[in-house]
Amino acid sequence: MPVLFFGRTMALWALLISTLFALPPAAQAQTTAFRQAVAEGAARDEALAEFYRARSFEGIWTGTSPEHAARRNALLTAFANAQQHGLPASAYDPDALMARLQAAQTAAEMGAMEVELSRLFVSYARDIQTGILTPGRVVSEIKREIPLRSRLGYLEGLTSASPQAYLASLPPSSPEYARLLREKLRMEALIAAGGWGPTVPGGKLEPGASGSRVVALRDRLVAMGFMDRSATQSYDAALEGAVLAFQAAHGLEQDGIAGESTLAELNIPATRRLQQVIVAMERERWTNTPRGARHIWVNLTDFSASIMDNDSVTFTTRSVIGATDSDRQSPEFSDVMDHMVINPSWYVPRSIIVGEYLPALQRNRNAVSHIEITDRNGRVVNRGAVNFSRYTARTFPFSMRQPPSSRNALGLVKFMFPNQYNIYLHDTPAKSLFGREIRAFSHGCIRLNDPFDFAYALLAVQEGDPVGFFQGILNTGRERRVNLDEPVPVHIVYRTAFTHTTGQLNFRRDVYNRDSRIWNALAGEGVVVRAIGG
């Protein structure tokens, strides 16, 4: 992972701090004042109080021993590098901290600074390991449980290990985080050099065109790394290939034509793209736990669902996600898939029953005739005997169910990871939607374009003939649950910036306007887009 080196400046810091904290001769009054200041300063924080109590309020930063000096220097170096990781430089400003350290003269002031260094260390450890924000407070649809570590554990970990190695171990160790960090540093250098240059003006451009706008398109794609330098002024095969590569990296229809949507994405400035990368790094910190050697990765912005094996995609399919209406957006969370249902019934969610079907039944009792109305015991109710107009959304006493069939809203198979949000992956009879570029149409569940192949891939680890096994059950027409011998973690995520294992940086539209809200929250915490000269 890249580290900035400060050479002579850091050497001066180390020398200054070593002399700064040399306590006066071991006078009892001085020692008592120091420990009293530590006790008072730590009392307001349960983790700090417990840590220092166990040490009889002795310091870990402010002594003159090599161990104390090593911790101080490692911490200051980490703070100086905090902005590399998209953390707020203002919160971990080593120059400001140095000024405060210089001002600490008495034993009591040094004791107060001892506690402040521990507080800053714990704050930094949390920020870089599990994120700056509490995501559910920024975007309510993010239901993710952040894997917070023990604050006391951070202090105990630091004092029982090499401080430099311990601090280096705090950022996420996932390959994706490393790739995003590399791309962040690359883009900062690119922005310092002028970014991607002028935008491409005007309307659609396609093969065969020529002139100044084609030159602008060429130059922009060269600057972005999608084609080699060229003197061409015509929309030739090389330029068409570059447009196709750009479209693939941005989730656009791959037609080789620079139309309205392609130009809109092409003209987004590098600074805004860098914001997306920084948000993706923050999101990676929120999921800083093992994902599972095999897991399912559903990226809502990419409209895709993939089976991942050891960081490699072994199966992928297009998906349809929840519509952009606030009550239909797909939430973000992780759970574990433990079974699939072949030939499923669709048990209509209460929100759809009272919000859509009850009004239709009140207008016409024969509406939605493909759906059964059932009582609390699951028995089918004769709709001709029900006066629907007498019920409200609150008082309607019935449930609704669509039996298994090719017309079932869930199609012919659904994949279950039981959760409180009633979200799952499933087939659908509405196949035409998968041809759209933006596929946000469902009530929140994830529809799959290739559900049978998805099922075969999951069953292959437990069935010698997964296709024959699946098709045999399907052909009965009867509903059947099939358990997965080895449950598979499912991660429903939202990444508008992500990389392939090859390192290719990809961008997607902020379809639910979530990442813009996250960026605004990060900016409010002091995170900035910066340019770094080479």
C-alpha cells in the first residue's frame, strides 16, 4: 500500500517529540500530577478509562523509552498519510498536533496530551478500518451492520505489537480496497496535470463522422486511457473501439456510438469521478469483514448479480432492481442464502395488497383474477362473496397468493436468504426489461435474467447433474424447496465506482442518488478532493 515519506521533516519530528516528553526528574509531585491528569482526561471515555486504569494511569505515548518514541512516530506518520485513504486531513493534522505538543510544558499538560493522543488514535483506527460515517443515518435504505471493533481492543493491540505494523494493518485488506486506493492516487495525479481536458460538445457522433468534435472525442478518450495517441480526425475503427471500451467500463449500451448517454458520462469531470472512488473506499470500510470464499455479489448500480469464488467472477447475470420511488428501492445489506424454491408461489406483500390490489378490487371484484385471495388459514376466499368497499388498507383481513406457473410474478424459481426486508432473488416473466440500459423496475427484490443457469451454478457443488436435478423438479409443476448444503453469503451492495480484478476502474450511474448523499456527508466531515503533483 503506498506510503508517503517525509524524510528530514519526520526525523526532526521524532527528535523534537523525544525531547518534548522528557519529564523532569522523577519527582513524586510531577508523577502524581501526570497520572491525575490522565485519570481525569480518560474518565469521560469508558474504553480509555478502562485501559489506563489497568496500567495505573501510566502513559503509552509520552515517555522517553524507545517503545514510546516508536508509537509516537508511527502515529504521526499514519496521521500524515490519512488523506491518502480519503480521511479528513483536518481531523488528523500532524502539524496542528505538533503545535499542541510543543505547548504542553507541565506534567499535567502532558498527561492531558497523553489521553488526547489515545483518543485520536482510537478515532483514526475506527475511521480507517470501518468508516467515518454511520451509513444508515445518511441513507436510510442502507441496512448494513458496520463491523465495529472494540475501542479498548485497539489500544491493547497497539501496545502488544509493532506500532508501525499494527497501524499498517488497520485499513481493509481486501484486494478491492487496494485497487481503489491505487486508482485514487492515480486520479489525484491526473487532476493535478489537468484532468481529462476539454469536454466533447454537441450531439451524437457515430462512425464515419469527422471534424473538430470528433477530435475532441478522440482527445478525451486518449486522456482517459481508452485509446492510444492518434492524429485521426475521423470516427474510424480505432475510435469506435475506444467508445465501445468506454461504454463497457461505464455500464452503457455497447453500440460504439457516442450518443446522448455516452457523452453525458464521458463529460463528467475527473474531480467528480474521484469523489465516487472516495465514496467506494468508505463503502469498502463498511464491509470490512470476510465475504466468504464463495459469495453472491449483487451490485445494484451495475444491475448485475454474480457468483464470486476467491475474488473471481465465476457466473454473472443481468438483474432488475427496485424502482427509484422511495418506497420501492432495493436496500443494501448482507445475509446468507440457504435454499431455493422451484415452482414458487408468490405471497403478495401487504404493501402491494393494500396499496395496489385493494383499490383495484374495490373498482372491480374480478380485477387481478390470477391472484387468489386467502383467509388467515390459507383457504381460498370466494371474491364474489366479499364486499371490498367496506375495507380500508388497515382493516382488509385477507392475504393474496399467486400459485406456481410460468406467469407467476416470481417466475419459476426464487433464491432465499430469509431477512426482515423480504428481499430475495428470483426469476420473472417480464424478460423484456433486461434489454434496458437502466433496469430499476421491481418492488425491491432482485430479478435475474438467467435464473436457471444461476441455479445450476449453485447446485453444481452438491449435485452430479445439476441441470437434470433442477429440470426434474421444474417439470412436476409443484412447489418444492431445495436446501443448499453449503449456504452462500449474499451481499447486496451499491458501488458507483469499482474495479475488475484486472485493475480496470469502472463507473456507474448513481441510480438512487445515494452516493451523492454519502459524498456530501463525507465532505461535511472534512473529506476533500485533492490534486497531487508528480
